Amino acid sequence: MSEKSVDSLSESEAASELKRLAEEIAAHDQRYHAEDAPTISDAAYDALRRRNLAIEQRFPALVREDSPSRKVGAAVSEKFRKIVHAIPMLSLDNAFAEADVIDFVGRIRRFLRLGADAPLAMTAEPKIDGLSLSLRYEAGRLVTAATRGNGQVGEDVTANARTIAEIPNVLSGDFPEILEVRGEVYMRLTDFAELNRRNAEAGKQIFANPRNSAAGSLRQLDTSITASRPLRFFAYTWGEVSAMPADTQMGMVAAFERFGFRANPLMKLFDSVEGLLEHYRLIESNRATLGYDIDGVVYKVNSLELQQRLGFVSRSPRWAIAHKFPAEKATTILTGIDIQVGRTGALTPVARLVPVTVGGVVVTNATLHNAEEIERLGVMIGDTVHIQRAGDVIPQILGVDLEKRPADAKPFEFPTVCPCDLHTAVVREETAGGVEGVVRRCSGEFACPYQRIEHLRHFVSRRAFDIEGLGEKQIELFFNDPDLPVKSPADIFSIARRDAANLKKLRDKDGFGETSAAKLFAAIEDRRKIPLDRMIYGLGIRHVGERTAITFARAYGSWKAFHDAALAIANGDLQTREEMDALDDIGDAVIDSVARYFGEEHNRALVEKLAAEVEVIDAERPVSDSPVSGKTVVFTGALERMSRDEAKAMAEKLGAKVAGSVSKKTDLVVAGPGAGSKLKLATEIGIEVIDEDAWLARIGKA
């Protein structure tokens, strides 16, 4: 259900919403700060905080004691001793657009009563995406190291911090008697990739991104684990200081460098908001070359005297702000283009990228779709490219920064032969109208090893046979295994028999043991009985997706009926072809694919061998005399008494056709709360609209 706008909330609704937001944000804070395992992107988290703040500004009397605007970080873990910060570690407000930065500088000038032409120096530096750490030195020696925690109290990670090479145990130079240096613990992208590679080989935890990896590494009870991790540290601010070594932000950071710390070399001083924004754009455009993750640029008033005058508001200083980068987008460098061969033989170019974090996930490659897309983008190897990621979608390249193209950039030539050992020709299929298509395919079909492996991966995928413990990695291992090779789907169901007859047992192989081998055998046995639609989908026939497989299953009812019809069409039986063509959503492309698949001897042998190993469960025929039989139904908005998938399945069982969009062919629209454009269109063109209760009443389920 879509959120109600803040302006339209009543006072009671606002109170309820503030309670929900306080609980949800607190849970996310716990996962991010204490467990190093965030479950939403930074952008989604920021949106929750902005909504909370907007409601509080409209209803100031409703601000809660546990309001996120009054808190920093999360509760301190009980695993570590607690350290009370002498000066709280607060967080920064965020800016998301250049207009926000201009407003921020304007607020500072108004607060200080500075005219538009009065000098106001400010620093700009990358916002490191790591774990905040406060280091306390007394007489030049490190005595404690504490995480941010809840801002007031942090976790004692002193022993762990001592293992980080870029954190000095003893200061150099002319340092104050008491000095708390604060900064960010982080991990370089190359070190992160190598750590994950080693962990994968050892069967250990795989981290989602360098920030989680750095945080998890620092917050170890076993300091030897921290010592083994390639952690680094940038210093950029301070807590308690007995005697200030400088009177400006830049001066303080320069002092840190004299004392033995590393400061970020991209920190610069500017005297105008235009300079700040220009530096932001420069850092954003060079983000891919830094080698570590950043998620924005931080601006601070340079004069410490002015910082004192400006002070703090709520949990943030008035004199600093973080200008965040746009969510889900980033800039990086394309280092190469590989060709992947899918289960249908389609050749897909994949861009290899300098690793960059987008939406909380480290991205190392992106799809380029096809040769035409490479040509359209004009991309060359070595280019700086803009990428985008949305949800779980594979990242894509949006464009090229031609101004940054290096002199040695190389064009990419799409291969004319498959990269498999057979080196079979790559062909372009023609469309029904005789036009050459954009997809290039290996002509080797299942003789091509790439297609055979991908076909097997499809067969065991979640929507097909869904065999637990037999994923993509295991399929590749079995495909190349000399003792228990799996070259076709039927081979999967003979693994246990062959294992029993072998001297070399599965339990003795790397990655398996007695228990895991037994679990795999049991999971395979559990899939010997398989619904008809999953059997059809698992065959990997081109153009036969999950929905089409369900259509076939409901139309033919049994494996024998579908199998016989497919063979008849492959043999040119026109009557059977016409019968298949009459099915909803089944056209020439699908029928031709079925004919080609069952017309190929290798495929027929594969199918017969598989059918001998499994029992295919007949499909449940849809009801033909229900009140909605033969009608096209669209569900829109939120359903409160069942899930959307459950409602669709119920409608299809009753003989209805469920569509995803409204058209003149639609017979009925079931609209729940939050229904939008589909409901509007249905009303405009006069289609019957009912709510969920009326739908259940109509089908006799009320």
C-alpha cells in the first residue's frame, strides 16, 4: 500500500506513523551498526528518516522520546566492554541535491549574520563508507579505541584497533597531552574482493560490501581475526583535546598527519558554494578510481571559532553536512568485455568493471545485452562508464564519459564463433517477418558445453525442479566430475546409484561429507515426483517460460498428452499444431520452438531418459463452469485477505485468465486499497470493478 502524504495525515495518524517509523528505524540501526548486516539500501533508510523528520516538523508536539531524530547509531553490543565518549559522536545531516547544499550554506550565513559577500571558508572531503572509530591518546600513547555505538557510549575495540597498521600506537611530533582522533575504518575494494575469495574457498562468511566487511572485522572478539584483515583508517575529526593544535578544520587534519595518521588527499578548502559543488562533481566522476567506497562528500565550516558559534541542533552539527551521491548509480571503469553463452545458445556480452558499491552491493560487472547495445553506447574497453542498479536487477551501463576516454581505449569486436571448444558458428536468427534479429546464438545447440551446463542449471533452478543443495556451483562440479558426471538432467537421478557402485564416494570429495551427501541424495529423491508444469519448464525449451509451461500443463493435463502432442508437431502434424495454436498465449514462436526441440534426436533421448527416472504429476484441470470461467481478470492494489499470488492461482483454477494490465478485453478488475492507474483506466472504459470481499463472494469463498 502506498504511503499517505505527510500533508494529509491527521494528528492521530501522524502519532501512529511516528511510532511505526521509530520502531522500523531502530531495527535498521541495530542491523547496520551492531550486527553489520543491513537489510535495506542507504537510500531507503534515508527516505525513512526524511519522512520521520517531515512529520515531526508538522506535528512538533508529537515528537517521541525514542524519536530517530534524537538518536545516533544503535545500542552497544553486550559482547564488548562499554566506553563512554568524553564528547558525543554525533552524525551529520544529509543533502541530496545541489539546492540542499545552497540552502545549508545560506542557513549558516543567516545564523552568523554574514552577508552574501562576506568570506566563509569551508572544507570538502569524501564521505568514507566505513565504520566510525574514536581513538584516545594520553601522553602520545593509544589507551582506548571505541566504536560510535549509540553516540554516547561505544564498544571497546582497543585490542583490535592496535592491529591496524594505519593507526599509530604511539604518536609522533608535538602532540597534546590528551587527544581523541576520530575517523573511519575501511577496506579497499581489491582487499575486500580477495578476502571474499579466500572465505568462499574456505566455506566462511561472504560479506555483501566493504563496509560490512570492515565493521565485522573490527568487531571481533578474537583479535587475531582482525589482524588478518586488511583494514585501513582515515582521520578527519576529533573528540576531547587538551590543547588544540590548530584553529581551523584544515589545520587540525594537517596536525593529524604530523602525528602519524593518514588523511584523505581529496580534502580541499573553498570559499564559495560553487567551489564545493564543483569539487563534489569532481569526486563523483573519479569515484571509480579511488579504490575504496565513498557515498558522498562532507562539507564543514573551516573556522573552529565559527563551528563553536554555530553549535549543534538535535543529533547533528549546524556547521557540517553530508552531500550524498544519487542512489543506485555510480561511475567506474570498464576493464574488459566477456561473452557468456546461455542455455539457449544466446551470446551475451558482460562488462567487467573496476569494483564499485551501488545500493549497498559491490558491482564488478554489468550487462551489455547485445552487439547493438555496445554500438549504441559507443563503449570501448578502458572507458569510464556510468552504471545503474535497481533492486536485484543486473546492473546496466547507462553511458560513457567520452572526456575521460584514454588514448589506449580499445573497441570490442563481437565474436563470429562460439567461445566453446567446438568453435561453432554464431548465427543471427530471423524474426517471423524475415528481419534479422539482434540476438546472436551458438549454432552448436546442446553439443555446446556452455549450453549443456546452463541447461542443467536451469533444470535445477527454483522455478523448475528446485533441488536443494544442487545449485549452479554444484552443477558445474558434477558436470566436470570424472567419477559422478552429470551431463543430462536424468544423470542427476542416478547419482546415488552410481555413488553406491563407486569406490570414490561423494562423501570423500571436497565440499561434501557424510551428512551433506546424504542430504543431497534425499533432496534428489524428493523431486522424483514433479508437477507437470515444472517438468515442462525444466526442459528448457526456448520461448517456454513458467507461464507458458502452466498453460501447457492445464491444457494437456498429463505428461503423455503433452509429450505425444509435441512429437506430433515435430513430425509435421498440422491438426495437432492447430490445436496447440488455439491455446491462450501460445503462438507460432512457441510452437516452432517445441517442434525444433522434440524434432532433435539428442533432445528426444534426453527427454526419454529423464521421463524414465521421474513420476510426473498430472495437472489440475481448471473449472469450466465457475462464475469467472473464461473471463479475463486483473488484480490491482493491496489484497488484505490473501496474497496476490494466491488470488491469481485461485482465479486460474476457476478457469479465469489473469492479466497484468487493463485493456478492452478485460472483463473484471478486483481493486484493493492503493489501486492507481489500472483502476482509473478500468473506470474510464467502463469495465466492472469490485473489491476483494465482492470477489470472494462471487467465487463462493466469502
